[in-house]
Amino acid sequence: MKKLFSSIMLLTAFVACPQEALWSNQPVVSPQINADTTVTFRLLAPKAAEVLITGDFLPKRIITTERGEMEQPGFAPLQKNSDGIWEFTTSKLNPELYSYSFVVDGMRVNDPSNVYLTRDISSLSNIFIIPGAHADNYAVNDVPHGTVSKVWYDSPTLGTKRRMSVYTPAGYETGSENYPVFYLLHGMGGDEEAWLTLGRASQILDNLIAQGKAKPMIVVMTNGNASQEAAPGESSIGMVQPNISLPKTMEGSFEMAFPDVVTFVDSAYRTIPDKKHRAIAGLSMGGFHSCHISKLYPDMFDYVGLFSAAIRSPYGGTSPVYDNFEEKMLVQFSKKPELYWIGIGENDFLYDSNVEFRKFLDSHNLPYTYYETPDGHIWKNWRLYLLEFTPKLF
């Protein structure tokens, strides 16, 4: 009996004080996606004086930065009920993946009732999906799934081992087929994880391929920060604070070293190693890299995508990579790329520089495809561009 009593007490203590955060005791449902596509958020904070929510479903506000005017999510107040639960319900939302955070008495916090988070550089945000239309491509559906691997490779040009993320399509491991390769590059402050978490790249590829809208392909997501081995916390320097201001940013090192990536991929994977079966695209800084890599190596890529791309280095880079821009572009187009694709939001702070770039292309009768969307420099647009661009490859 004494042994039974001790066992019961031990079990009670274990349940009452769970280890490793295995149990949760959240008393509210948040977010609650309602039948009319409104969404209700709740936070239990009885001692808080003010609770706000910020998210990309709220009216935008414009802020001025050293990079120009940029859109940022707005704020909305939550109302507290007699139980100490703060609550806010949105207007009807269109199908999309949305992100949000709470602000409690001036401090930004995540929703403790929602375990689904993404990291954008050094900030974490909760996410949810309103299903339907294009947003169904961001969900994990009942389709064949590819594999995502975190792979280390040698970069002799940069003098270091580096990490990339590689998506291989369903059936790759058990088959013998060779595949085309799509190199997909992130923006400033991002890393080799950004397109997978914020961009839903593996879900998008799985769904497009299963729908017959895109050909099976290998997708390589590099780390575009030439001074980094890998994403924060995933390299030999340890758990450093993520930082957008890194050395060797948009100064030519990454572009010069890109053949190291292609050489490794062609040696380690079953690729079709020629220009007709290679694509490169990226967002913001990744679009800048895609522009300059593809013109620096005009025989490497037949498909080029610029998603809200920077065109010129904001740091006044003096690398030979950026010399003779117009002449190199003319050489690239003399090789007749199959697709040169430009997408940007009408409120993007890089809109005007893209207008100037298109004027240059037009003045020389260089063919390209242009795709303009609402909104600004945000992941909502870049996921849409991936959905639009990928079916045009190969």
C-alpha cells in the first residue's frame, strides 16, 4: 500500500509539474477562424492595462527608414471581458497565410495559445491560414511529399564549409531520374531556412507538382550571407543574435562564389547539368543576387526571376561583379534566356528602381515578363510570385 501511495504521489507531482513543457494549460482558443472568415484572437492577461494586436491583415502604416518609405502592419486594440480575457475579431479575411503578434503594455509577445511560429531575422510571429484559392497551396495537403535536407558543402571561393537547404521531389530517393534545378534565394537578413518557413516553399512545390502545374524539380535554397556558414544557431559560432547588418553583404562575394554551389549540387544530386535545366530567382537581396549572378555567368541559367529585387547595391559596391552592368546585361540577353521574370508590389519601396530597370530593358528590346501586385515588400507577395513563376520553369 505504501508503494502504491508513493506511485500515486509521484504521478500526481509529474502531472502537476510537467517536465520539458510537455503539457499546456491554455484556457482560451486563439486564433479562432470563424465560419464567415473573420478571426477572433484572445489573450488571458487580467493584470494588463492595454493589449494590442499587430498583423499583416490590419490596415497598413507607412514608416520612413534609411531604405525609403516602407509599409508596416498596423495595430488594433483588444477589449477585456470580466474574466480577464482580451479579445479582438477581424473583418472578413481573404484566403492567405497571415502573421501576427500581441503588444501587452508596450511589450511585443507571441500568442501563448498558438504554437505555430515563424522567424523573420530576429523576430518571431504567430501564423495562421485562411483556406481557399491560392492559400490552399500553403497547406500540407494529401499529396506526394518531397524531402527537405539541410546539407553542408565546401565553398573554396569563400574558404569555408556552408549550409544549404535542398528540396527533392517525391520519388527522388527511390528513383533514377535526373531533374532540373531551381536555385531560390532569400532576402537581406534571411538565410537558408527563410523560404521554407516564411515562404512555404516545400508545401508550394509539393502542391504544384501534384496538380501537374509544375515539373518535378530540385530546389536549392542557399545562405546568401557570404560571412555566414549557416542560419543563426546552426553554425560553429553558436547561438548568436540574428543580425540584418552582416559583413560581405551585396558586395560581390556571394555572386563570385555561386559556381561552388552549382558544382556541389551537380556532383551530389541527379541533376540535368545544363543551362536549359537551371533556374535562379530570389526576393529583395536574393533578387539582386539573381540578377547579378545570371549576368555574371550568362551560360548558367535559362530562367531568371526577380521578386521585388534590388537592382543596384545600396552600399555602392565596387566589386567587378557590378562593373559594366549594361554591357553584361546585353551579353546575357544575347544568349537568349528562356524566361526573364520581374515581379513587384505597387507599394514596394523598390518600385521606382524596378521601373528604371525595365526602361533599360525596353530601350534595348530585351524581352521579359512583368507581374505587378498590390501591397509592398512583404512575404504575401513573394509567395504569390513563387506560385506564379515556378509553373513557367523547364
